[in-house]
Amino acid sequence: MPSAATPEIVVGIVANPASGRDIRRLTAKASVFPTAEKANMIQRLLGPLGQLGVTRVLMMPDATGISAGVIRAVRTHHAQRLPPWPRLEFVDIPLQDGAEDSVTAARAMAAAGARLIVVLGGDGTHRVVAGAVPGMPLATLSTGTNNVFPDLREATVTGLAAGLFATGRVPPERALRRNKCLHVQVGDRHELALVDVCVTRMAHVGARAVWSGETITELFVAFAEPDAIGLSSIAAMVEPIGRDEPDGAYVRCAGDGRTVWATIAPGLVSCLGVAEAGRMQPGVDYLVATRRGSIALDGEREIELLDGEGAVVRLALDGPWTLDVGATLREAVSRGALGGDAVRPPDP
């Protein structure tokens, strides 16, 4: 246990049990991301966190088996007297079996002094956590269906970078990157998106996921990369824009416009008509032309548009901070933070 003079080093972990299991896994025949692998990824995080001196990990509980798998692994690890893992605790929250759990857990972790939160999920999970704890650095791991925002990276490497940042071996100005985001205003309701805002003709939220290109009328993106999976790939086919560029992009679809092929979900390539496309400037309100339908945030329908109800989308450059794993490790090497005795955790 740390002494009174040694503050605890706390890291949070939010693993969405529902990520990688939505209807697109059926319509596009994509594989389901298993619960066992999420539990294994968390174990692979705990090793480097513990070896670098993170003393306490707060984790979101669940009823699907992720927590149970991690608990069994912790007991086995301790019994075998292997290199120590951080003390693992579960935040005390009432489970709602929905996005509310990620929100409540992230806020509890922030209140407990977490220095960053590792998120296992897709674009939607990261959006929810980013909105719940603005200003909290996130280490991103892809376990969802649409995974444009989070990193597709080995958890051990992410755990190493997270430990370097959380223990202060690499400072924030070297370890973190600022992301763009999109703000959506419909009446008094305000929502956040990290990658894309998609407007569809579908009047009801229903199963939430957008898997049919024929229903899409408008799209607004913070960034659009041609090799990405998801709705942002539509914009990437006509107006590609990088994560670090200070602009966004918009696309308005029409059956009689130019056609493009886009990978809107795993295994699903759609041909869409594009009537107009252009750049979005930060801080400018872009009106949604569709007056009846629904709005998807990062691939999931969240807002129903009633007849005549107006909506606006705005690009912002002050989105969430995320851990730049590559930059963190490069900085650690240049500082000698991963050489010899440097990786030993501080004495208790």
C-alpha cells in the first residue's frame, strides 16, 4: 500500500459489454466481439500498469461475464505470485444495462481521482464516456462494430503507454492529443459526436444502428479517412479529411447525384448518390435540411426529428483528449523511461 506521502495512482477502465454486438453484426455477417476477449484484454492492461507503478484500477462492473472473468484472473495471478497487478476495485453503481452504466462509472472514476480512463468499445462507447467526463484523458481500445475513433491496438501496448502517462513518466503535452468533435442542437437538446452525425429518413430510433445506405440523407463528419469502416467512409469518398486538419466535412445525399461506394459497416459496401459535399468550418452552425427522420450519432440513432423541428450541427476543435500511444512510447524511449531499472514501480 502507498504511504501517506505517496498519493495513489488511479486508472479507470470502462469495458462496454454490449460493444460489437449490435444488429450490424447480423446484417453484415460480421463476427461478434466475445466477452472472454474483453476480459483478457483487461488482464493484458493490468500487467504493464502494475509494473509501472499504477496502484489502483477502478473498473465498471457488468452482468455479462467480463467482471467475473477478471476477478478469477486476479485471484489466480495473486496465488501464483507473479509480478504485481494494481489493486482492482469495481465502482459501486446500480447497473442499468445500457449507456447509463458507462456514464455513471466514468463520473465515479473521475471523482475518485483517476488520471485517465481506458475505454473498451466502439465509437458510440467512446462518445458516451467523453461526454460524461469532459477533460478526462481517454486511452482508446477498439471492441465495437464501427471503430473509427478508437485505436485497433494490442491492449498490452496501450497499457504500457497508459502507465507511462499515469505515473508521470511522460507529460501530458507529449502524451495527449486533442480531438475534434461535433455538437448537435435539436430544440433544447444538445448531443456530442466524435466522428459523424448522420441524418436518415427513418422516423424512429428503433434498433439504433444505421445499416442501410438508402435511408441516409445528410452526413456531417469531424474527420473522414478512406480506409475507415463506418458512415464517415461516405464523406471520405468525396471529401477526405484527416484527424489533425482544422476542418470537418458535410455530404448531402440524393438518388440523382454522383454515386460512390462506401464501406458503411463490416462486410457491407453501399452505393450512394451524393448531391453536394464540402468542408465544415469550426464554430459555424450547419442547418440540417431534413425535417422528419432521425439523427444518428457515431453510427447509432439517438434523436427523432419531428415534423418541422430544426437541427444544427457545429464542428469544434476542443473535443476530448486521448492518449497518443505511439507518441507516448517514443517520448518514453527518448527520456530513458523504459530502460533497465526505470520500469520498476516505486517502493511501497
